[in-house]
Amino acid sequence: FFLACGIYRPHEPWFVPKKYFEPFPLESIQPGPGYKADDVEDLPPAGQKLARNRYFAHIQIQNQWKQGIQAYLASIYYADAMLGRVLDALERSPHKDNTIVVLWSDHGWHLGEKEHWQKFTAWRICARVPLIIRVPKGAPGLPDGTVAGSICKQPVGIVDLYPTLTDLCGLPDKANNTGNKLTPLLRDPAAPWKHPAVTHLNHPESFALSTERWRYIHYADDSEELYDIQNDPNEWSNIAKKPENAA
């Protein structure tokens, strides 16, 4: 069988039962660790225009920033609880040792980082998503299954999921699919990986490339950003214009 279970939260509106708000009292709410007040000053005009959308300014004027973060956290907590119900049902079923489980999201979310609220950007806070894959022993494409707790730090793309699942299930490839099979990384999370993850924006030639060390953003007007993710995981310092980074 195949089950696609779309848990709607944390999509807006962030309405969830009251008990999921209780672990996050308003007085405890702080901006996320990726927030920096002057973070967009070193961005090209295209990046600054993308960053400064009207939503965040409006939320600040209305003094709703903390409430917004609180509601987002409550929605994440609610989604996690609903995921638990799905996994508990699988655990009680006869299929628990014969089912591949993949957990992912479609995009991240700005809660004030880069003076932005919502999505539609090429920065890590927006493009990075959870991705957890559990493969039981006996899968045709990975007979030994995955090792619980293994962590892979290579960036990959959601388009990689289809060819990965067909490979794990021993099904034929789809000729017009451009994704990469993640099976080598599921077998060995430290395996070499030569495929940067690509994030496309809504204008041609506006995109981002991610590797384990670097994140590069290119806008349609040929302006650029470059971040050293290893030393600057929050992408606070755009080092694209440094001569030593030209290559």
C-alpha cells in the first residue's frame, strides 16, 4: 500500500487546540536564533527587495511578533502529536516491519529572519526542511535497512524522493525524472555526494545552490550571495564580493 498523509499544520491559519499553546507562554517567546536586526545590509538590491516584505513590518507595528512565533510553535507541536498518532497506528499494524516511512516538509518559514515573514526566498531558513527516512530490513533496494539515529549532513532535494522510493522498492526508474537516488546516503550517511541541492525562485535565473559547506544564491539581474554554512549557519555574512571567493 501507499499512504500520503498530509498533516495541514503548520500551514496557516495557526489555529490549534488551546493545550498546544500552553507549553509556550507568551513571556517566554524570543526571536529565533537566526534573527539579526541588521542582517540585510550586505545583500544586493534584489536580495533586500525579497527580504523586506510587508508582512513582517505589519506584524511588528501591530505588536504581534511574539504571538506569531507562539502560534507557529503550537502548530508544530500539534503536527508532531498528529504524526505520533499515525506512527502509533503503524506500530500496532501488521505492516510495521514492512513499511518505508518518509517524513518531510515542503518548505521552511521566516519568522522575522532577514526582515521577512512567510516563504518564497532562497535562504536556508526557507529552503531547508526536515527529512527523515526509515527503511526496514528486507527492502529490495536496501536489504539491511537504515540504522536508527544515523544523520547525513549532505543537502538533497525533495525531487530526490521519487527515484529513491522506486529504487528502495525495486521498481523501474521513470525516464523523465531528474532527481537523484538517495540510497547511497541511506546505506552510508558519510558516502561521497557530488550533487548540490537546487532551490528555484519564481523568476528564471533566480536560484540557490547548496552543498555541505556553501550556499550560493544567484538573482535574475546577476547579483549574488555566498555563505560559508560551516562557519555561518545563519547566513549573516554575504561573502560573494570577497576577491578570494570569486571562483
